[in-house]
Amino acid sequence: LPILAHIRLKKGRDQTHEAKQKVDAHHLQLQNLLYEVMHLQKEITKCLEFKSQHEELDLVSVEEFYREAPAEISNPQITLGDSHQQTLARLDWELEQRKRLAEKFKESLTSREKILKEIDRKS
């Protein structure tokens, strides 16, 4: 009889140990998932708080953009319904204008240099 009780006791301990291991494994899995949720919430917060540098640019107004930008840049059939595409197009237009102004500036500097040389030559 004591042998039978001993076997039952060992079987009960083994079953308890297996159940405890399952609980521990589930607890660890839960902890991992909670950590992942916390990490993803931090990432979402970062994304929501993200301020792009383009938001600080003073772009031309939307009305002026559609009035002055060529159709291949403004692409109204796409950009009027999609604010993201509209912003990209407005940034493209800003870039084109800046390139054009930089070229004009270079030409003005070249012209100025020629004029200064001409003045030096005449004096």
C-alpha cells in the first residue's frame, strides 16, 4: 500500500510539474506579447509625433500652385484627391522654382562680374 501511495504521489507531482511548466511557458509568452505591445505603442507615438522638415517650409498656397505649376507637376487629376500626392507635387514645384532661381542667381553673378571687369577696364 505505501508503494501505491508513493506512485500516486509521484504521478501527482509530475502532473503538477507539467502543469506548472505550461503555465510558466504561457506566462513568458504573455510577457513577450506585452513587451511587444508596449514597443509598438511607443513606435506609434513616435510616428504620430513625427514632424517632417517639409512642414516647416513656406510653400506657395494650394491655389497659387494649381494656377502657376505646369500640369505635369501639379497633376490635378491625382493630387486634388490625395493630400499626400499634392504635398509631394508642391515640393517638386518648390524644387523646380529654387533650381530656376539658383540659375538666375548664377547668371546675375556672371553678369555682375562682366560689368565689374568692364568698369575696371574703363577706369
